[in-house]
Amino acid sequence: MTGLRELLMRFRPVSTPGPAATGVPADRAAELAAELTPTLALLDRTAEQAEAVRDTARHEAERIRRDAAREAEQLVAEAVDHSGRIRAQAAAHRRELGRRDAAVIRAAGQRDATALMHRAESRLPAVTERVTAEVRRQLGLPYRQPRPPGGSAEEGGS
């Protein structure tokens, strides 16, 4: 369906005003097509070039993605390796600290054991004397009353 304007344009005069002349009504659609065809052909070439540029960009983007993925995998592998070394170093450090702490505790234990041995050795004669006196008393043998610490010895008998 043609518009009113196109209909009227068909009957527009083809020549200058004056005596009637024979003419063919103008075919505006054909004129526009003839006028726009070269321009649209240029646009078709430009569209093809744009598509080629887009294809090139897609390929480049895919290459960049692959390279980035490869680099990321490499970085992850290096990080895992590095973290393993760091864990090993930290474990070695903690073991060394543990050895030092154990040595300090061992030395303190040795000091305590030595002090306890000296105390036991210093008390052993008094304990021996009391046990001997008690055994002699129970057997009905003469015995000496054990002396209290710092006291004097007394003889006793039964």
C-alpha cells in the first residue's frame, strides 16, 4: 500500500511549466534504489570488515583467555609448592622450639631430682635410726630412742 505522498509524486510534472508535454510519471522508488545501491554496497563491505574485526577480536580474546588460564595454573602450582616449603620451614621451627622447651624442662627436672636426692640422702640416717629402734623395740631388744631432729639421743629399754 502506497502512501498519499508517493501517489501524488507520480503525477508531478516532469518538465518545466508550459505547454503540455508528454512524459512518464517519475518512479521514485527506482530512483531511490538507484541512488542508494552504491552507498548500501559500501555499507555491506563495511559490515563485512566489521565482522572480520569481530572475528579477529574473538580469536584474540580466546588466546588471551587460554594464556591467562595457563598462567593461573602455573601460579597456583608455584603457590602450592611455596606453601609446602613454608609449612616445612614452620614445622622445623616449631620442632626446634619444642626441643628447646624440652631441654629447659629436662634441665629443671634434673635439678629437682638432684635436690630431692640430696634431701633424701640427708634424711636417710634419721629414718634408718627410727626404723631400727622400732624393730628392736618390737623384738624386745634394747634400743635407743630416736632423736628428734635437732634433739639429743636417749637410751631406752624394755
